[in-house]
Amino acid sequence: MSTFFKSIPVRWRVMRRRRRSHRNTIEVLRQFNDHLLKDIGLNEPCSTDDPWL
């Protein structure tokens, strides 16, 4: 079996880990941004009875 085929599972795991890490980073930054906007009064909390907010 060639080295390329042996490395496919490893490459797949690395790609998956990078995607997950990127998603987590984006979510943390979004939450941090929301927190800062609420602190300065620009982002009001969403209404719970309005499905579009």
C-alpha cells in the first residue's frame, strides 16, 4: 500500500479538526462581539416571542 493511502485517514482527521476549531473560533468571536455591543447599548436582547429575531 502506498504512503498516500496510509496518510488519507490522518489528513481527514486534521481537516476535520481544523474545521471544528475554525467553527469554535467564529462562535466565540460572535458571542464576544454581542457582549461588547450590549455593553455599549447598541445590541438589545432579542424578544423571545418573535421568531424572526
